[in-house]
Amino acid sequence: MWARIVSAIVGVWLVASPGVLGYGGRAAVNDRIVGPVIAAIAIVAAAGVTRELRWAELPLGLWLLIAPWTLGYHNPVLAAQSMIAGFVLLALVPFRGRVRASYGGGWRVLWSDHGDT
């Protein structure tokens, strides 16, 4: 759960950072698009039944690592911010949290034969 909270904070920071740090252009547009997606994924993945959704943060973290070069950030502070956010997301993706309950077993249970007729 703590990893999803930190991921959500990273997403919210990306949304707020253009206003806080006063930058615009491609970096601001990127942060305002990617930030809410990260925050939403983190919040939904905090629930036990949807925790596997956290893996959707992996490509977003990778994107944040390469965005400074792909989008041509000219400010090294913005490039560093993007890369730090990407590294944080990539580091947090594997942490799934404590399993507190089982939710049926998914497709495996649906197709298995339990002798019920």
C-alpha cells in the first residue's frame, strides 16, 4: 500500500510541478498528461483485487526516463525531475503489498473441475 501512495504522490507532483516550478512547453504538457494517469493507476492498484494494475506504471516510468531526450527538454532540472520520477516508479512497481484476502482465483477457478455438477 505504501508503494502505491508514493506512486500517487509522484503523479500528483507531476501535475503540480509546472505551476510550482513555473515551466511550460512540452515538459509541462507531458507532466500534465502522465501525472494524472500515474496517480489514477496507483490509487486503483492500492485495492487488493486490482493490485496487479501496478505493472501499468512500468511503461510510464520508462517513458519518464526517456522523455527528456525524446521531447527535447532544454532545462536540466526538468530532465532530472522526469528521470527521478521515472526511477521512483520503476523501483516501486514490484512492491505489491501484503495479501490480506483471496478473491476467488480468477479464470483458473472458473475453468477447474471441483466435482460440482
